[in-house]
Amino acid sequence: QVPLVESGGGLVQAGDSLRLSCVVSGRTFSHYAMGWFRQAPGKEREFVAAISQIGGRTQYTDSVKGRFFISRENGRNTLFLQMNSLEREDTAAYYCAAREVLNIAAVFTATDDYTYWGQGTQVTVSS
């Protein structure tokens, strides 16, 4: 088991920004492809953003392109999600996920692709 701990969620107004963090325990963070997902009440968990092992490749769901930015600092075992111009529709619990891979350029967008998950951090956007 690989513990993942998210932080940085909160209650904000539409148009505000938040930065989520996900700290991964262990010494092999650089071996993992990482992703952010979110789940609103009554809805399925959905893909938000993904990043390859060393950050050379990223992918986003269409609704957050140009507003959200995923990044990682392998030396700090930390994944980030910078969220700008937040909208009410972004309200959800946000989860980070990890998957160990050999292909340094691989990114993954499906929940079934990931092995390890955090407990989530709540983001609530009011209008």
C-alpha cells in the first residue's frame, strides 16, 4: 500500500483559485504516473488531469483545460493541481491517484488504470 494524502481544498467563490497538493509516501514517487480525479455528489468519479513520471507529458479533461494545471516535484514526493477561475461545476471531492509504470511518458485517464488512491479533499465553489 502506498499512502497518498491530499490537502488544499476549501470553500471559495466563483472565479477564485485553489492549489491542491498530494504527498506520496515512499521513495519511488518518480516511478509513478499520477492523476487527479473528482467526484460530485450523486455522480461517478471523473478524470481531471494526469501527468507522466517526470512531468514531461500532461493531459486534461476538456472542461478544465486552460484553467487547471497539474505539476509535480519528485524531490518532494508531491503532486499539485493549480485550479484557477473556479466555477460552481468544479465543486467535488478531489482525489489523487498513482500508478507505477515503466514508460516515462505514459499518462492514464481511467479510474481503473490507477492502483493507489488518496482519501480526497473537498472543493466547494459558491456563486
